[in-house]
Amino acid sequence: MWYEIKDDHIIINVKAIPNSSKNVIAEVMQEQIKVKIKAPAVEGAANKELIKFFSKEFKISKSDIEFIGGMTSKRKRIKLPFNEKIEQMLKEKGKK
């Protein structure tokens, strides 16, 4: 499963694809979601862009987004507060 809901948070397994033409959730796979990020994977730029993207996409404060693992990897675990926007995304993406 690419996500795990715990209390009032959700943990998402993300595969970040840096140097993309735009920021977008590209694909939902069984174990992770692929997120294309405009920023390069240099000096944390892609991580910052990923936080900015999730913040805007799900209407979450940047300070509420937390990396649990994978700061230096393309495969990341990210903890977000669970809200209506995330619930809507789960329904749209088919809860794969």
C-alpha cells in the first residue's frame, strides 16, 4: 500500500522524479506514488519543491509536512496531516 493512515496523519510513500517540466502526481502504483518535480535533485532543491507542491496541492502548511525517511533518496516517506483534500485525492486515485 502506498499510504498509511495513522490517527490524524497520513504517511505517503513517494518516488520523486526531479527535473520534470511541471509538478504533478504522475502515477499511483501499488507501493508508492510517483511525483514529478520541476527542481533538480541538488542541495535539497527537489525536497523543498516537493514540500511546496504538497502544501499547495493539499492546502497544508509547509511546517506540517515532515520527511520520515528518504531525504537523500528518490524514494521518500512523507507524513502529512490528514484533511479533506487528501481524502479527495485518495478517492480520485482509486485507493490502489
